Amino acid sequence: MTNALIALNAVLVAWPMFRGDQGLTGVAAGRLPEALELRWTFKTGQAVKSSAAIADHRVFIGSDDGTLYALSTETGKQLWSFKAGQSIEASPLVLDGTVFVGSVDNNLYALDAAAGAVKWRYATGDKILGAANWFGGGDSRRILVGSYDYKLHCVDAATGKSVWTHETGNYINGAPAVGDGKIVFGGCDGKLHVLAAATGKQLAAVEAGAYIPGSAAIAGHHAYVGHYANEVFCLDLAGTNILWRAKQKNAAFFSSPAVTEKQIIIGARDKKLHCLDRATGKPLWTFATQGDVDSSPVVVGDKVVFGSGDGRLYLVGLAAGKKLWSYDLGKELTASPAVAEGLVVIGCEDGAVYAFGPKSNPSP
């Protein structure tokens, strides 16, 4: 086995949800080689804006053709599919043998992860574009999902029954982050909402300054998020005070941030990937592409992997943002990569799912 393959096989054995964990931190364990090769592709019927989940040797991903697909991580072969009423842009959540995914048809679905059978369906008042998250334990696991009905919904994972809802002032696009005993999410009302996870009680609604298309990330006692008015900020969850704001030029943020011990990495519509100091928000480096970077980056060891509107999947160094490798898929990438089981998986606007791994025969 090559050193590159050993390194990539050390990557987190699962990526069960959008951004990899409940805090939506966008960090995978292990390391990546400095170059990847295409392992397999799978063609769906329309554009793929959904970001994949990877668990139990399966890739779960939605398509604008209205279908959720379960694919073999080894071959890319379809294992099963589920047809919703309309497109599935949301990223699936895999938890306790169940796949939870929202659809533009206004429903949150719970499907058996092994065979795709429907366990339950929960109806919201409008479309669901963002990924689901979860909290709780044992028989009290709860599923969280935002909707264009202006509400965050908390649903019993086993039964699909509503536990509580929290209404905001506008659409909710992103996924809710869970951490530090709190739920944090933004939306088109221009506020970052902080709720108590146990009760759904609102603790704060912090004015962001513009609408929040993406998702926040929680690390420690802080939340990090970008918004449409060219800014990333850090919120202290203990006192709900904004600790720093990092204003960029012509950099609307639709991407969700990845958070390391020292850095915040986030894509923007100035066609760049931005790296900021986690403690201060000070810019550390940028990496320029030829298209908007709505794709949310994933940090793997000392490298960052992300897609761009220029149709390329990029691998750059975390320390200085130096380009290491790229692959031209030919059409826009708005989905975010998933990294697990020796693969980097991403969907493309051309309707295909692409899986990359380490080179089989690296140069001596």
C-alpha cells in the first residue's frame, strides 16, 4: 500500500452529515496526499447541489431530479434510490441507521439507510434547502431542520412528530449548528439565532447586518458565520456578544466556514477562498479562483479541499493557501465536498457525482 493511500485511509471513517459534525466545523481527521485521481462517477438526472454524506460504505446524496441516491463508496454503483416530490438540494443526515433529508416538496423524510424504505415523513409549510442536524440521546434524539416557512423545526427522530418549532422573520436557508448546549442558525431575516437545545427557547437573536445564506459553525463557546454584506463575524455564545467582524471587499459569503484551532476558512463571491485568524478575524491569506466560491471548504490535516463556480475542485495548503492540485469538472460546483472512507466526494451542476482518491500508481 502506498504512503498516499495509507494517509487517505486514515481519514475519518464517516462523514454522516453536512460539514461532518454537529458543530458544522468542516474538519475531517487524517491527511490527504498532494494530488488525487478520479475513482468513479455517477450520473443523476439533473444538477447536484446537495452535499454528500458518507457512512457504512455508502454515499448518500440528493439531486435536482428529486431523488436521493445511495451509492457504493467502492464502485459508485447505485444501491437504492428514493424519489421525493421535488428536487433535493439539502445534504442528508445519517444517524442510527436512518437517513434524514429535506426536499423542495416541503417534506423532511426519514429513510432506512440500508434499503431506502420510508420510515416517516414530516411536512413543513414550505421548501427545505438546508441540511438537518440532531441533538439528544437514547430515546430522545431530536432532528432539527430549517424551512422557507420561516421556522426551525424540532422533530422526534423515531416518530417524526413535532416537538417544537421556532419562528423567525424570513426564510431559513442553511443548516442549524449544535454545540455548547445551543442551536445556532441564520436566515434571510438578517439575524443569527441562538436557542437552548434542550427546550428550543430563544436565548438571543443577534443582528448580523445582512441576510445569512449559509450555515454557522460552532467551536468551543463561539460561533462563526459569513453573510451577504461581505463580512464574517465571531459570536461569543456565553454572552451573545460579537467579538470580531472581518469585512471584505465585494465578498458576499454564501459558503459556510471551516474552523480549525487557529483558522477560519470560508469561500466568497469575490471568487476567492479566505483564511482568517480565528482569534481576531485578521486576514491570513486568500486563494483566487475563476468563479464564485459558494462551496464550503473541508480541512483535512494540512490541506483544504473545496469547489468553485469555475468548475474546478481545488486542493490547497492550509498554512499559506498555496495551490497543490485541481481537477476541471467542466461545470459549476456549488456543493461542498465530503471526505471519508478514502474518498473526496462532490456533486456537480452537470448532474454527476464525482469520487476522488489517492493516485493508484504515484510517481517514484
